[in-house]
Amino acid sequence: AEREKKVKVVPVHPGMVATNLDHSSTDIFLRPFLYAAILLAATPVEKGALSQIFAAVSPEAEHGQYYGPIGKVETGSKLSGNHDLQERLFRWIQGELSSHVETIM
């Protein structure tokens, strides 16, 4: 969001959503935990999708603001506020993309 001003950047985390992504887990110990967590605590897919829809179309969604489930303003983790780590991640992503698209190093 710091670099890109022409495109609205709205990071979103919808929380735990009851998708089928856990089906790909092959860990014999993790799989039962994932199934139990999804059954007990996950948001239905229809409600989980509202976070991304909010970010995409709501005039209230602000450039660079991090949102949790359904447009709730959140601060993110301590690591997400680490500017040095942000820069390292940005440079790594740019390096990974450089052979496929023009990058903005």
C-alpha cells in the first residue's frame, strides 16, 4: 500500500472459514485437529466470503487498512508492523516474480 497509489490495496483476513482446504492435509496428527476446529469454530463459506466482498466493493474500505472478518478494522500482528520484514518480503516477492512480469524493485 505504501508503494502503490493507483490501485486500492485492502488486506483482509476472514478468520477460519469452513472450506475444503484442510482436505489436502496429510499429517495424521493435524488432520483430526483441523476437522474438529472446522466443525466447532469455522465460519460458513458464505459468511467468510463477505470479508473479501467488503474489501472489493465497499466505499468504506480504506487503502492500506487491514481488516478482519467482515470489515472489522484490526491492527494485525507485531510482525506485520515490522517495516524491515515488510521490505524483505517485498524484495523476495519481486525476485520471485521478476522472470514472469515486470517488477518495481
